[in-house]
Amino acid sequence: MEETLLNEIRKMQPELALIRQDIHAHPETAMNEIRTAALVANKLKEWGVTVTEGVGGLGVVGMLTSNTPGSRSIGLRADMDALELIEKNDLPYVSTNSGVMHACGHDGHTTMLLGAAKYLAENRDSFCGIVYFVFQPAEEKLDGAIRMIADKLFDRFPMDAIYGQHNWPHIGIGQFAIRPGPMMAAADTWTVIFRGTGGHGAAPHLATDVTVVLAQFLLSLQTIVSRNISPIDTAV
């Protein structure tokens, strides 16, 4: 079974490589993944997967039912957005969108999930139940998942479990790293406003200089991980 699976994946590799290079050459930032979402939807439809577009704005969800009846359902998730960075290389599939590039590997994530969808669509006897393929926009902006969930992702597509993964250059080809609980740090954004009063350089005691306060604040932030987080836990 394992060798058969690997052989089937190897057969798909040339097609998937072209898909990944196409996505890489046409990167789109968070909530601008119009072309990428359309490419994903068209490929899924081509392979016989039921497609729902516009989930949470630009999210795409594919649904595949096995030939063998089953009551379980799982979700497989990938992100689609790129970063606002300049790509400096001479690859034939270098970014054609100035100032935007796939520097975090989401072109690879999207392609891998498309590969899983293609394989399972061609081998519906290999599993029992339903598989949902969730393509998420705006991972880098931190609100893509929130948008899809707010659009009732899990009500419209009930899943017993959902799995995501991220490429990691330090792990060998063909290897996976897993652990119980959180695998990577989450991110959040917040705003701090420092308010001061203006003055004259000759009379600093009559002003409130927020520059010093801000500098102290930034330095103090660096002690959170070293002094307020357990060394057993992961934080950045």
C-alpha cells in the first residue's frame, strides 16, 4: 500500500510542480488571493471535487465523499497568501507581481493540498467518509481563519478533526515533525499609545518625553519571554 501510494504521488509530481510554479509566479497578498483561489477552485472541479467558493471572502472549500460509506469527516487545510517582499532571483517562475513573493511557502502548502485532493479523488476507495479541503486566505494578516469561521465554516462543513501543516526547511525531505499540543507559536496584534507633552530642549523638565518611555517599554518587552514564560513553554 505504501509503495503504491508513493508511486502514484511520483506520477503526479510533474503536474504539481507546474501548479506550484504558477502560483509562485503570481503571488497575491492577504485578501487579494483572487487568481489563486480561482486556480484552486478550477483544479478541484477538474478532479471531480465539490467546490464552495467565497467562504470568508476568498476561502475555498472542496468536499470529497468516499465510495465506501462512512460517518467520519476530516478537514485538511492550507494557506494561499504571499508576503510583501521583493523576490531577487533568476528562476523561470520568479514573481511577476512586483513587491510580492511567496517567501513563506504557501505556494507549496496550496500545491500539496491540491495534490492530496487529486490523489484522493482518483482513489475514493482508499478512505471512508468525507474529506474537506480548506484553502484559507490571509494567514499572514492573521484574520483569514477568523473570517472563514465567522462565515460558519464548521457549521457548513462539519469536521471531526482538521489538520494543517507548515513546511520546515530544517527537516529532511519526506520527514514530518509532530508533537502533542501546540506545534508553533500563534500571533496576535495590539496597539499601545504613548501620550506626552511638547516642550523646549532648554527646559526638558517642563515636557513629557515619550521617547525615553518608549525605549524602556521596548527593552522591557524582551524580558517577558525570559522572566514571565515558563522555560518549558514555547514563546517568541
